[in-house]
Amino acid sequence: MTTISKVAERAGVSRTTVSHVLNHADRVSPHLRERVMQAITELGYVPNPQAQSLRTGRTNIIALLIPDIRNPFYPEIVQTAQSDLEAVGLDTMVFNSDVPGGHPQEHNREYLRQFRYKRVDGLIVAAPALHGMHDELLSIDLPTVFIGQLNNRSVDSVNVDDHGGGYLMGRYLAGKGHSRIAHVTGPAYFSEAVARADGFERGLADSGVAIDPALRFEGTYLEPSGIAAVEWLLDSHRDHMPTAIFFANYLMAIAGLAALHDRALRVPQDIAVAVFGDQPSMDYVRPRLTRVGRTPSELAHRAVAMLIERLNGAYAGTPRLEVLTSELHEFDSA
């Protein structure tokens, strides 16, 4: 078995020099680093991660807490974050709090215990994984970045401009001549759902479109409520259907599209469809959905960058908030 001693002997340096190359490369001259790395390559030496952890006090593991691994939005975040972290030598451990399954607090209590014991070096939380438990972040002594709207500002956070995105879509649909628009919102207990709804209705109002509360349906962000919204439209407004419908997220929108198709309603000929959200899987839905927001990967890139700045000491100030401007993309559905 190749050991650090054999690497040192091959490179003609001390064990301490090899250790510095592996753990504190800045302490070693470029010439010595090159000799040591050549010896490591020739001997096929692989550092022991447990031993490195004992020496440095770090695990080189970042925890990523997501609410629903079945929702395509979050695997996109995981994939992007894992790739970015791997590029700087960090591993990713994914925790799924299972918000749709009804067990988030039960799972999160165990996850938070592990985080408090410092079994990871940093944490990225994708909302709403800690729904109802945001204040728990105040007691976690780890570099942490929250993806989503974090009202207590306890840690760094990055978010999309939900209100601004809703506003853009309200103005867009009104500008297309729609004056009766159904609005399938997210749950009122999610702050970003409220922001999207408020922005959308403000955009309509500023475009001269009257807000009709009878055309508002509160969804759950899950597929069944997209179907329920279409059934509600047909049951309650069959004699005076809206000309467009705006879904507050992707899962409700694709289920709503299926429900419209099953009821022989054509999109956009009979009713236009738009959605808040933007992710690669949407490109394979037909008709292609007119959408507003930012991609999950953009949020993940920023979250990882902010976390690395904390880990390497490039930033040690008060919690930061970054808000990505929403972008509207017009496609076939509206």
C-alpha cells in the first residue's frame, strides 16, 4: 500500500512537505508542489479522507437540504450544486425533508442535530425544506446559504424576484389582450406564493385589468391541484370562461395542461396558459409554456459561490441577500 512516507521518499522531501501539499498548498513552493504531485501520480497515492479530516478539522462535506426530491426543480439544484462543489474538492450529502409526505419537522429535527454536531462543513437549504422552522437556522454554527425567501435574514440567502416575476406576467398577459384571467396561486402560507400573487395582480391592475377574486384558486404547488383548478374552472365558469390561466408553479401547470387536453380544450386557441418557473424539463412539454422566473441552476450556482466565500474566508460579514431578477420567456402557450 502506498503511504505518505513512500510519497515523501519518492519526491525527496519530508512527510510534512507532502502533508502541506495535500492540505495547505499555499505553504509550499510551486517547484516542490510539482515534485510531490508527480510522486503522488506515479505511486497512485490516494489520501485517507478520515485522516485528513482529523488533521484539518474539516469533513469536506456540504449538506444540501431539499423539500421534495420528486419535484424536478430540486434535483436540478442538487445536480448543479454537486457539480460546483466537486470542482473545489467538496462532496455533497443530500437530505430530503419530504414536505409533501407530511414529515418535514420529524425529519428536520434529526437533520438539524447532525448539522449542529458539525458532521458537515456547510449547509445549503432549498426552501421550503425548513417550512415553519426557519428560526432553527439561528442556532446552527455553520456557513449556510438559504435558497428562497428567508424573512429572518439569519444566514446568507439567494432568491428570485417573485413579486417582480408575477408583475411581469400580469403585464404580459394583459398586453396580449386578456382581461379575464384565472389565477392558480401557491399556498398562502408560503411567503413566495403570496409575493407572486401580489405581483401578478399588481401587473394586471397597472395594465387596466380589473381583479376578479372569483377567478382566483389557491393551489398546493402539487399536481393534483392543477387538475382541481381546471375542474373548478369548468364547474364554476363554464358559461363565461377566462381566456388565460396563470399557474404559480410548474407542477400545477403541467397537470393543468393534461386536464385541459382531457377536456378537449386547446391551448392556446381556447385558453392561454402561463406559468411561474423555468427549468430544463419544461422544454419537453408541448405546447411550450410561456414562463417567468429563473432556472434552478442559476440559484444553485449563486448559493454555492456564496457558501464558498464563507468557507474560504473571502467574506465574513453580516448575512447577505441576493435577489435574481425574474426573466419572462414567451413560447407557444400564451
